[in-house]
Amino acid sequence: MSQEMEYKVPTMAEMLAANESPEILFWVGCAGSFDDRYKKVTIAFCKILNKTGIKFAVLGTEESCTGDPARRAGNEFLFQMQATMNIQVLDGYGVKKIVTACPHCFNTLKNEYPELGGNYEVIHHSEFLQQLINAGKIKMEGGGEFKGKKITYHDSCYLGRANDVYEAPRAVLEALDTDLVEMKRCRTKGLCCGAGGAQMFKEPEKGKKDINVERIEDALATGANTIAVACPFCMVMMSDGVKNKEKEDSVKVYDLAELIEASM
């Protein structure tokens, strides 16, 4: 990341060299590191941490894929190799608390790493943002950029169904003083965007509508011109759905961190 940008992102190695210990480790994830769109979410979240005075660090080049895609694809051997390597790095730094913006990383680090001895307190960034808001550390300037705007929220499967995190993202949006309108299919009955089922990497079956297009139709039916997400995979699928409907000029997709940072 450019040193000219107005935020600081220390690594665990740098913190160790300075004889300091971070409050949290921010697990950036593959999308947050390499996907051009989701890099903006990484930057937004880092800026929030800087503005709120949270002492954090990242692993930098020492961070590897959690192994989630390998396990979902059936390559258990590769998953265990990747997970074991990450656990060695995390334990080497004495990491206790991890925050990540990716529900897939969140689910794997929280629920699957303990199988291999990696036991950490793992928090999704929606929950962490809610904690910062409740503690009064996040304050909106003038009510926030999105005050009064109609916003709908798309539930990530790995955040909602897999980990029962439904209310934290909504609490974050309510703190923006927005007009939160729910899709007909939401929370436990929410429709998957398709990415978790690998639809992001393939063409739809012949004669069937893209599942992300069907989900965007749910979002557009609310009349909202802002769609909030809390997952990099959902970000891709929902954004592509907006493009399919040729609504990219009037409907925008944002991560929760972007909405909060823009309003601080």
C-alpha cells in the first residue's frame, strides 16, 4: 500500500520489532489483498481503525489463504497444509483476537481452525464495527453521508446461516440513520447470491436465470439505490447483477466499512 495514503497499516513483524502488541490482528484475506474492488474495503476498514485509535496489525506477506476454497472443493490435504501453516504463523506471534471482513475467512478461522489446534477469538468486521459504535468510538459527522437514504442489506450465507450473525450488520446501518428496507427474502430466508456455491466461477445452467440477477431483482424491488453487503464474494455477485440490469449509474453496492468510513 502507498505510504502517501492517510492511514497506517503496521505488520505483526513491525509491532514485534517495536516491542508492541496489537489489540487485534486484521485478517485481510485474499479478496481484500488482491481484488481491486475489495481493496477499497480493506482501506476503509484500516482508516476506521486508525480514526478510532484501535491498535492493530496485519500479517502482510506472511498471511496465506485460509484454505477455505480448497476444503469446499474437496481438497482436504491442501486445506490442512494451508491451515497448519497459518496456525504456525499466528501462534508464533501469540495472536489471540482476529477481525476479518470476509465471512468465508471468518467461518474457517473460527469454526475449522480449532480442529487443527488453532484457537482464537474471531470476530467479523460487522460485529466489531457494532462494538465500536456502541462504545462511542465511531461518531458520524453531521449524521453521516447516507443519512435518510434508502438502503437494503444482503445477508451473506457464511455470516448468517453458518454463524447466525444477522443483527450486527443491521445495527451498523441503523447507526448511519438510514432508511433500512428489507428484501422480501432476508435473514434466515435470504437468497444466496450464488458465490458460495461457486456460481461466481462458472456460467449458469442453460435455460436458468443467474442467481445473482434474481437476487438483485429482490434488492431493486425495495426501491433502494444503495445495496449494503458484508462479504467480498457477495460484493462481486451483487455488483455484476446490477450491471446485468444496467443500473450501475443509479444503484451502488457498498461494504459496511465503506459506508461507515465515508460518514465519519
